[in-house]
Amino acid sequence: MSPELEQCPRSLLVCEKGNFKNEKSRHESQALKHSFNCRISLLIPECGRLPVMLEKVLSNFSSYFHVQDFPVSTFLEEKWLDAVKKGGFYALSSKTRIDEDNVVAVLPSGQLILSLDKDTYEQLGLEGRPSQYSHRKTVRHIVTVDLKSLVLGTKKYQRVLLCLKERVPLKTDFLFTAAGGAVSLLDLLSKQLYEECRPALHCRTLQDLLCPSLIPSDLKGESGSVTPTQFLEWLGAVSLSISCDNQATSFLSTYACPEPQSSVSQALLCTVTGLISPQDVCKLLTEIRRYLDEPKLTSWVSLTVHGCADSPVSWGSAEHGFHKGGENFYNFVCFQNQDYWLHMATGAKDACPP
Amino acid sequence: MEKKPTPYERVVCKNTSLYHYMKINLVFDSRNKSLSAEQFKQLIITGLKDLYGEVGAAFPFDVLTFNQTELSAILRVYHSSLVKLWSAITLIGSYESVSCAFRVTQVSPFLLALSGNSREMEVF
Amino acid sequence: MSVFMDLNITAGTDKAKLQSTIETAAHLGYSTVAINYVVEGQKKKQLIPTPQPLAELFETFPTVQGKSRPIKVLNRLTVVATDASHFRPTNEYKNFDLLAVHPKTDKLFHAACMNYDVDIICISATEPQSFHFKRSPVNGAIERGVFFEISYSAGIRDPTMKKYTITNAVNLISVCKGKNVIVASGAEAPLNLRGPYDIANLGLIFGLSEGDSKAAVSTNCRSVVLHGETRGTALGIIHTMKRPQLPTEQPEEEIPAAKKAKTDDGSLIV
């Protein structure tokens, strides 16, 4: 059989360990760089009810707003430009697929990213660069407009406006969210027909769960504990209610919780779904650290953050694509001694995470 | 608890996953047929055998979850067999002489990614 | 990549079946489909069908999965040719958005590749290919922007056809080196259809590369549709469209934009 059939598109997994208290720790900047998150999930072993402080943070996640047929040129209006300049503003086109359609995003850095198909790019007339993930012919281009440096009335402004308003009046559904309180989306959207959405919280208590035993200093699982891949697989199994106690001879499934393992009487699994700003993720991370500061039965808590499959960027402004999957997610394991593990995973069409 | 904080460490792993994971479901024309998890797996094994012979029928893969009402499942397969398992599933067209089709919702080298697929979320 | 397309949905006679097949295609994520009408050349006096008006098919077209827009439906004619007299471009051909030919002999395959004004050349899925794919006509077709079509649904319906489909596809792809190939369903019913990513994976067993395989259900189909739009207009090379003019074209504006794009690039690669 031909060897090509045994190959798969590449995937990347970056594993880091560090300590939250280390001044050089990059955990916060790495989380902040991951702009578009669609779900977070929290696993707390030896816990039956969501602790009040964590619940407070989770239920205070910012709202996000859904607007249909939003003209991209609106971002060039004065009040929108002002809002973008204040920072903490996130916009992502929805119901658009990064491997097929035009996808638009505004990053908190003020960059307007247009990931465009061939026809749209050629008609638009704004200069961009070919997608890194092109095949034989370039059929996708990325146009980046720095909204922060765009000044009303200048030639450059007029040109961008003309392109987005006259040449290709691009319209698409959008999701917006804002962090930090500097930008009021309700004011911005006053003239639009919008739908305010609250991130949806779901909690589930798991009984008698087999857990791998983690050693904070052993990130790679070299001294006989679990490897990062095994751990992430197990986390996935828990999130998807996959049975972990199969025999090697079982017909259906041979999956088993990695060794060494121990049994915990209960664990809490909480997920929040919606467009979640990185700032909200950081707040949650801080609260998890506080939770672990007090003596607890568990020695660790895990926080998974899933990125949007169809976002034009993954971390920072690094281009994100979709081949047969658009996975881009990261996972923090927070330990009692303020050590942490950070796993960052991407698929075939992504740069290496920061 | 350890006394001094662990030093910073970073490892980049390429193609670290031994497995790939597939979220699939089986559809029939009108009314769903009733299948047990074992019959479901057997149907896929038959598909593998049809396309790749005895060697194909011996490819190990796991049915990690199976939902009998939805006829949906999560499969785990060695990454070296993914293309073959997927193509075999694609070409399965009938079960007990009744037309059927497998629909593949997601494929990923990370099981965790299957629990947070924005393409399955209504708003995205 | 461009949007996913399935350029071969069998027209059939059952309207309800066709409707539900197109609905399923939309649900699977295809943005464009073509309803395929087939004329068998050898049957005497077979009339060229007139495509059913699309407005009669759907009042509102089904929405494509994961998007907010409806599916686009095209009409296509496939002429099955066993004799040179079977392919006769007439005005009736012009009722269709896409024109395909299914040559059954070596000579006709050569003619189709080199001369016929078509968008698609079909490869047999239901019988062994009766001739070899030769490099020169295949390259000729590629140069003219004509695409080869592999259809997969016969292989789903029947195990013997599965063998023919794969053998013929592998033979074609070893000659055309993965260029100018589209993969379409030829579906007669909803359960004959498979999703675009399934087909992008299936292409690998035909010998296509990862990129070529995905292009076979997206970018290449887009080229076929464009070829269909321009066929018959100025030899298919020039196609003019009115588009808004940019009054303040400032060449000096271009330069900083270009530089900026480059620095953006640089900062991406850490």
C-alpha cells in the first residue's frame, strides 16, 4: 500500500511549564494573544459544586453581540474607529468559513484582517499578501488594515473607504465583544439590529472518576508519569463522557485512563460557550490560582480554551487556516504550588504557537 | 508541595498524536434502523474489508462512544490508518441491504478538540 | 480554497428526490451544485432535454450549512459519445451552464481533450476504461482549461463499480499528475452524497495529493464554473464585466501599503 496513505497533515503541540509567580512568566500574554475563543471548560477534581468565587467570575463574562449583514465599511466610521483605538475590542465574522469564504476580524491591536477569496481580493484593490496556506495557485489573500493609524479624511482613509464601500461593499454576519469596559458596544450598535448573547454556563458533576496522577515538575512524563499527549487525550475523554475503564481485549474500545492513576470520588466539569474575550479568560485564571491558594483535596485544576475554527488568526496575528480541521486550543493545568503547565495545540494550517 | 518553583521549560512536539479521532454518525433514508454498538463497529470493519481486504479488516480502531438513538460515535484510530478508515467509511453505502451513509462531523489529532468545535455551535 | 461544489447531481425524473438530494448537498456544506442532464448519443433521435426552470424546483433555496446564504444551483448537460456524430454543439447546448462530454473511445477522448468546446470530460465509473489515458491529449485538455471528472456515487451503490471507479481514477491521475481533476457525486439520491471533507480524503486513495484533493471539490470546480461562463464568449479568454471605477488612483499610496504588508509578514514569523 502506498506510503502516502499512511501520512497525515501535521499537527503541533507546544508544552510549557512555569510558575505563575515568576516575573517573566508569559502565561497572561499568551492567553491574551489568543483573540477568538468559542468555549472554555474547567475541570476541578474533588469538587462537587462550583465554588462561589469562580461562579462569580464565570457569570460575569462579558456579553457578546450578534449582528446580521454588518457592512465592513462601518468600522471606518468615526465612532467605530474611536472605539477600536480604545482597545479591548473584538470582532469576528460569523457563518463564514476560513477555507471557503471571506472572513473578517478586528483584533484588539486595531488590525482589521480581511481573509479574502480570489474574486473579492481582485475587485477590492487593497494590497494584501497571499495566504501562507495556498496550494498550486494563490486563491486567498490576507489584507491587513491598521485601523489605529487610520486618520479620517486622509488619502489613505479615503482609499480604504472607497474600496470597502464602493468597490466591494462587503457585508457579513458578525460577533462582537469588548473587554475592559472602555468600549460600550451597546452605544456602538445603537443603530444596528443586534442580538445580545450571554455566554452559556453548563456544569456537570462526575462521580468516581479515574484521574492520571500529575507531577508538576514532570511536564514531559519522563519519570513514569503521563505524557502531555496522554493527559490531553484523557481530558478530552472526560469532556466527552468517554468510558476510561476498558480491557485491552475489549471489542469496542481499548481506551483506558493512563497510568499512574488514582480514583477521585467526584469532579466538576464546567463549560462556558460563546465568544469569550481573552481578558475574561485571564480573570478566570487568576481566580483559579486564588482557589488553589487555600488547602484543597485536589492538587490541580485544568482550564481548556477552545479557539474558533474559522478565525483568520490563532495567536497574535499569525494566520490560521482550516485543512480538515481548524483546531487551535490551549490548556492550563494549575497546580497548588502556583506551578503551571500550558499546552497549546494547532492543526495543519497554523504557525507555531508563541 | 515543592520548595522552589520549577524552572521554565518549553517543548515543541510535531505530530505528537499517535491517534486521530473522528466524530461520525450513521444516517438511513427515513426511519433509523436499530443498531447495537457492536453491529455499528462490525459495519465499519466490513467496509474496511471491502476496500482493503483482510489487512484492512484487521486495522485496530476504537469506538470510544456510541449513542444508539443518534447512531453517532467517536472513533479513535492510529494516525497511519486514518486515511484508510475514513475512505472506507465514506464508501459504505448500505447496511443489511438498506441504503445508508456515514456523516463525518469532525476529524482531529486531538480528542480534546472534539469537545469545542465552533462549527457545531449555532452562533459561530 | 474556494467554496465547495458538487457539479454532478443526477437530474432523474423524480422531482422530490432531486429536491431532497439538493437539500442534503446544502446540509453537507456544498455552496454550489449542478443538476446533470445526460443524453446518450447512441440512442437514435434522443432529444436534448431542456433544463427544468430552477424556480420550479424551490421557492426558497435551502441554506448552506454553517452559512447564511442559499445554495446556488446550475444546470449541466453531459453528452455520452460513442461516435463522433454524437457531439454536435447546437443552440440547445446553450441552455446549460456547464457542458460535459463522456467519450467512450480513444479517438473521441482525444478529440474531446484537444478540440471539443466543453468544460468537463467524464471518466467512467461504471465500467473498465476501454482505452489508455495518453499524456498528450490529457496535457492538451489541461492547457485548454478543460477538467476531468471522477464521480464517486456509483462506487457507493455497487462494489464492482467501486473497483472501476478507483482503477480508472488512479489511471487518470497518474497521467494528469493531479492537475485539472474534479470529484463530483453523480448522486441519484441523498444517501449517495458525501461531505466535501470526506471527498477530499477519498481523493487521496485515487492518488491525489492533500492539496489537489481538496482543490478537486473547491478551487477546480470554481475554474470549471468560470470556464462555463466564458465558453462561447470570445473563445473563453476575454470576459469583460462592468465594475466601479476608482477615481482617486494614487500610485504613491501603493508603496507604503506594500511595505507595510511586508513588515506584517516579517513579524508573523517568530
